[in-house]
Amino acid sequence: MPRAKPTTSTKKAAVLAALADPELAKLPDRALDRLFGTSVGFTSRVRKSLTSAKPDPVKSAAATRANALRYPAWEPTDHAQPTRSDAAFRVLGGAEPWGVEHADALDWLRQLPERAASLTLFSPPYEGQRGYDMGFRLKGQAWVDWLRPIVTEAARVTAGLVLVTVSGPVRDHEYSPVVEWLAADLTRRDGLACGPSPYAWVKPNAMPGSGSENYHRRAWEPIYAFCLPDRLPLAWSDPLAFGEAPVKGTKRGQRMTRRKSSGARPLDSKYTAPAIANPGNVLSCKVGGGNLGHPLAHENEAPMPLSLAERFVRWYCPPSGIVCDPFIGSGTTAHAAILHGRRFVGCDIRASQVELARRRLGDFSADRPQP
Ligand SMILES: C[S@@+](CC[C@H](N)C(=O)[O-])C[C@H]1O[C@@H](n2cnc3c(N)ncnc32)[C@H](O)[C@@H]1O
């Protein structure tokens, strides 16, 4: 039976395989053309296409990992010009209760003095999920390297914790562990400490998803707490603000036991359950329409529920202290701060969001001129 004539694509596959071999790749292009019976210039064109090809992040898991290290640095197209943080300084000086500015998070944080805020709480753009109308497209280590200086700078300007709400995406069944990379880099390379607990924000009404095989409904997100090590133990915290009467340990038969080295578990006679127990580190907060705490929240692409922000404000920002959010979006964290008698400073890189947050906060202080 006559052999089938090699097609251009089988020839290309053969040349590609040869170029992947370190020894064969050293041969001149003409020699490879002769070897594979391709026309003069064929190998050279294939070689060129390899170097000019754009990385494809989803072609394979291996490609994704390799590409993560190669993504170019990103500069937003409508990058806000660094502003002097006048509004923030008016809040720090006690002249205003809140100030929201149009600025890049890192530029803006760099202008604030050490320990300016009591608590920083934010949700940044997630890795590879939304472009925010400005082509945000950082992935992998490039995303981590963009966020690291922002978190470390936030830690400098914060007297307490920096809480970061963010999760990694799943593509082609592969979870991208960028949040774990971020936590590792911040604690091992940048010298930050982790705060009292990573939290799990559970979304009892999370979107049902596509229903396709092997995917899970994305029903929780991590929230990491970072800070400079000298901020611990925290000068102020009130976790009992959301405490509840304990359900265990109050009745006979539910008393605490303490396991001895012998394995025996005698009742702990010293233990008496507190009237109010510390709340757990799993926080259940609904998302979506009617659950965000303000109708204007829907004008941001990824708003946080007000109920989530309220917890952290009441847990970790002392009354009349200052909450900071360098990715303010629709102003949820500011809303929570004002609602609970705290002050607020924040910024967003998009003018649309600065205007949105000011409109939202204006609802609470209609009698006051907006900063
Ligand atoms: C996840 S949203 C924040 C949503 C907000 N927590 C809320 O409840 O509405 C992220 C925000 O970060 C802003 N942003 C993106 N890059 C930024 C940067 N370099 N500096 C400041 N803000 C930025 C986006 O414009 C967007 O509004």
C-alpha cells in the first residue's frame, strides 16, 4: 500500500518535535529542512513562530504554570495620576469623617503616614477574572507580585490588621493557588505576620454554577489577615461584638472534658462556659440582590456584602478609629465604617467608582458637604 504523503501539519509537528530536542535544535534550519523534506525556509518559519508566539494560559496545566511566571507587568490604561491625599489627611486630622480619592492603591498608600488607619479591609481585583474596563489581566506570580507591595504598604499604614478578601480561580479543573502563594510570599519574604485567623466567608446562596461535571459551586472564599509582627498582640479588638450565647458546655453532660496522657477524659471541673462565646472563623453572609446592603453596590462588578464588612469593622476597628480601603469600589467598607461610628479613608483607580462611593456615602451625610 503506498504511504500517505506527509501533510504540512505533520511536517510542522515533526519540525516542532525536533526543535524541542536540545541536540536537534542546534542543527541549522537548512539541515532540518533536508531531514524532514520540507521546503527551504520552512524550519526557520516554525522556529520564528515559537519565539513570537503569545503564551496561551489555558492550553495545558504545565503551560499555565510556566506562563504565570512570564506575564508582562501590567499598567492600567486609565491609570489615575497620583494625587496628594488631601481628603485622607483631612480625615486623619479629624476635620472630616470620610474621604474617598481617585488614585492607584500603591501610590495612594505610600503617601499615608505609618499607623494612619486602625484597620485596612479590602477586596482587590482577583487573578484573571475581571478586567474592570481597563484590561486588568495579571495572572499567576505577576498578580502576586503586583499585590505584595500593596499589602505590605497597607500593613505599614495600619496600626492593626490588613484583611484581604480574595480567592483563586479554577480553569479547566485546575485551581490557581495564587492566594496561597501571596500568603507565603508576604509571610516568608516580606516579613508580615498572619493575624488571628484566616476566615472562611461562606456564601449560602452562591451562584449554582454551570452544572457541568467535576466543578464545584464556589460557595466560600478565604479572607486572610496580615500585619506587621509588632502589631501583635492587637492593641484593640472586640470579637465578642458578634458573639453568641454558647450552645455547648452549659448543660450537664455537655461539660468540657480534657484528655489526659492516659487517654481518660475526665470532666474539666474548672471550665465554665462564658455567657457570650467567641464567634467562629466561618462567616456566613449571603451575596447578590437584596443582600448587599445598598442598591448602589450593584454598580460595582464584584461588591462585598455590607454584613461581611460590618463584622470586621466591629471586631478590629476601635470606635472612632479609621478604616482604610484602597480598592473601595462601591464603598461597602466605608458604609460599614460610618454605620458603626468609625471614620474612613479610601481610594479607587476608576473615577466611576470614586463617584459611586461618594454617592453612596452621601446618603448617610446628606447634610454635610462631600469631601
Ligand atoms: C473587587 S472590586 C471592590 C469592590 C468593593 N469592595 C465593593 O464592595 O464595592 C475591586 C476594585 O478595585 C479597583 N482597582 C483595580 N485596580 C486598582 C488599583 N491599582 N488601585 C486602586 N483601585 C483599583 C477597581 O476599580 C474595583 O472597583
